[in-house]
Amino acid sequence: MMRINVWNLKKKMKLALLSGLSILLVCLLGSCGKSEEPAAGSGTTTQPVRQQPALGTERAEPERSPAEESPGKKKESRIRGIILSPPNPRADSRITVITDISPALNPEEGESLSHRFYKNMEMFKEQGENSLPPGSVAKGESLFVDVTFIKDGEEIEKKRTGIIFILNSRPEIGEVEFPEITGLGTYQIIVNAGDADEDTLTYTLDAKYGVPEGMDIDEKSGMITYRITQPPRQDAKFKIVVSDGDGGEDWRELFIRFSQPAGRRGS
């Protein structure tokens, strides 16, 4: 009877030991994958772990140029400004490039300016001189200039003017040739006029100013015919107008002074 009780006691102890091991194993397995929470009031926090990018996937920062890093070291422009003069040129105008350069050019140090002239978007002249003589461009053409600063044969800086357009040139009345008037008769007065654009000119006598009796003008040639059929009682005054058909015109007031019975040449 005593042997049976000892065996039962050993069996119970063995089962208790196995049960304790099982509980311990379950606790250990249950704690896996859980982060440890800080104790309340401990003053410590868990810092997140920053993931490192995979090899070869880093984004490089853009490189900064020396000018960006040191804006104060940027080279100052020598050519401050350029303009064309006159701003509204005509075919008979002398066109000049005015360049504001500072400090002033020093030829002894190999400094100079080059001017490339462009007509209708095509370069037609390159020179050191800064002007074009009259007649270099025609009415309606466009013009701009590239100005280049050169030092020791090397182009250092270049700037371009704005584009200008060549305007219509007005005609100009030149010499008026008067005949010698000696009495009654028909006389011819020659009017010489020209136009830088070679436009076809039209000649008229201004009726508002007054036209002497017996005087008329050929509108194409400008030849004035003056028929004197009776002794004039007063001087003959008249006004010639020459137009080019494009808004340009010139005019001149003239007179013929008479004396009795014959007259003198006009002026």
C-alpha cells in the first residue's frame, strides 16, 4: 500500500514539472515580435530606425556653380548699353552705333570693339567703325547690330541692339531755274527735286496759296509753263509742292517780281 502512494506522488510531481515547462514555453513564444513599451513616467522614448537606401539608389545633390556659391565674384559686364542713332533713320541718314562701355577702351591693352551690321536678318558688313554712310540701307529694310568687346584678339562679350526699320525719306526740292523774263510771252521754269528712296514724284501748284493767271505745272516732270499775255499788275507768287506718294513731301514758296514795262528774274 505504501509503494503505491510513493509511485503516485512521483507521477504527480512529474506532471507538475511538465506543466510548468509548457507554461514557460507559451509565455516565451507569446512575447516574440512585440516591441517593449517604455514604462510610464520613465522619460524615455523609442527612436524610429531610419532605413538606409539600397546601394546605387542615392539621389545626388545638384552641384552649385561658383557663381551661385559666390554671387559677388560674378564678372561685371563692360558693355553697359548700346543704341542706334537716329532711332528713326531714313535711307539718307548716317546711322551710328553708340556704345556705353565702362571703363573706357584701352587700345594699348589690346581692347577694341567689332560691329556686325545685319540687314533683313542677314549680316552684310563687319567693321571696327561704328557708323554706316547714307544710302547703306533702303526704305522698309530692318537693321540691327552686334557689338563685340575684344581683348587680345579674343571675343570677351557681345551685345545686340534692338531692331529698327528704315522709314520713308521725304523728297527735297533743289534748284529752281528761272528764265529771264523780258516781256509778254511764254516762259518755262524748271523745278529740280530728288528722293533718296527713288520714289516717283508728283509736282503740283498749291491752289490754296494762289496760282498766277496763265501758270500751270507738269505733275510728272515739274516743268512750269508761264504764259504772260498782258503786263502783270503785281508780282507773281506761287507755291510748289512735291510728294512721293508715301506720305513724304516738300514745298517751296516762290515769287516773280515785275517792273514796268518789262520784268526781272524771279527768286
